[in-house]
Amino acid sequence: MSTIIRRIRTGEWERVKEIRLAALQDPIAHLAFLDTYENASSRPDEFWQERTAGAAEGESVWQAVAEAADGRWLGTMTVLVERPGAEGALAGDVITVPQAHVVGVYVRPEARGTGLAHELIEAAQEWAWSLTEPRLQRVRLYVHEDNARAEAMYVRAGFKHSGVSVPVPGDGTAREIELAVERD
């Protein structure tokens, strides 16, 4: 499967919306994402336009897609720059060093098992390590404790358990587990 990994472009908001809604309809979306299809599909076009513009042009957020030779988007992921002292994405999450936070990783079912998720993660790390202000010390992500397939993929990609876990928002019985790669 021939694909390129590239940053999204501002005018691609409709495609960004489509792949996000597809991700939120995946059978394991409840484990992989903190958003819901119902919530995301009710957002106005302006939301998607602003979100896409920020991820296409911003310095603190970067969204990439895996694009097939025929133009289909087979996967996506977003990277957020986090600075010390800022509040993390989840309750109890404390930012102590400049870091990148990988979120929204999604590969369409027909492209799973091809190494595409690993390629997306490598692209995220390359972008994060390329930043000079701030110079990031680590790349991290959270995975639901019941999402073993995703966790295994991240470990194969070089992420290690940091020992940090936080409650899943809205579910006091489940945990999100932090995995990270430290800068050499």
C-alpha cells in the first residue's frame, strides 16, 4: 500500500471532518476517543474550518494524514505541544516538561495491520523533535487500559509505560495509561 504522510491543509476541513466522524463510528471508538460521534457531528462547519486551520498552520498543533496514491485518506493523528505549568488534557494530568501529546490516532479498518499507524507515529515524533521553541523533551500519549491492540502498537513503536495513569473522564472505574518516548 503506497501512502504519503503529510500535514493537512487549511482547505481540507471537509475531509478532516469526514475522517474524524469515521473514527468516532469505529467499534472501539469508546475506548480510543474522548469525543462521541453524536457530539462531533452536531458541530457547525465553522468549528471544523477553525480546527483544520489551526492544525494546518499552527505551531502548537499539527495534524497529519496518511494519503493513498489515489487520494483516499487512510489514517490520521494529531500532535499537541504542551508546556510546563499548563493543565493536561485529562483530570490529574500535570505537565512538568515541554512535550508533545499524540491524540486522535485513527487508521481505517482496511489499512490496519499494514504498519500505517507506526508510520503516523514516526511522523509525529519527527515533527515534535524538529521543534526548537520549545525544545520538546518527550512525546507521550494516553491509551485506555482495555485497548490492548493500540497499546501493543505503541509499545512496538518504542513507547514505554511511564507509570502514570489517570481516570477516564466520566468513568471512575477505568484508567487511561500514559506511554512516552523520551528525547535521546
